[in-house]
Amino acid sequence: MDSFEGHTHSFVIRIWREKLSARDNQIAWRGHITHVPGGERRYVQSLNDIALFILPYLERIGFRITIGWQMRRWLNRWK
């Protein structure tokens, strides 16, 4: 593996809308994100969920996570 591949990650993100209530015409966004090399998949309901899934991979390649994202990750663990 060359140095570029060692510092690169690929993800597939699929999103769709689901009707929550036919009567009220309410919808929600749903989806899943998959880490291509490892095959790990997580279902998501917001853009924040996508970012939280990607953060650990960014950290492994040396990306510095801001305090705001550290707090989001910590709060997400308590949901």
C-alpha cells in the first residue's frame, strides 16, 4: 500500500426520505453510511450522524478534531 492509500478512506452514503404519517404528510430522512475498506455500516438519521461515523477514521490519519466535534461525539454517546 502506498502512502496515499494509507491516508485515504472511502465511504458510501445512501439517503432516502420516508413518510412518517400519510395523514400529516410528515417525512424523515433515513440512510446508512458504509466504510468501504472495512465494510462497517451505520444507519443514520442526520448529517451529524454521518460526521460522527467518519470522525474516528479522520483521527487515525492525523486530522485534529475541534472541541465542538469532541463534545458532539461525547453527547451522542449519552443518547
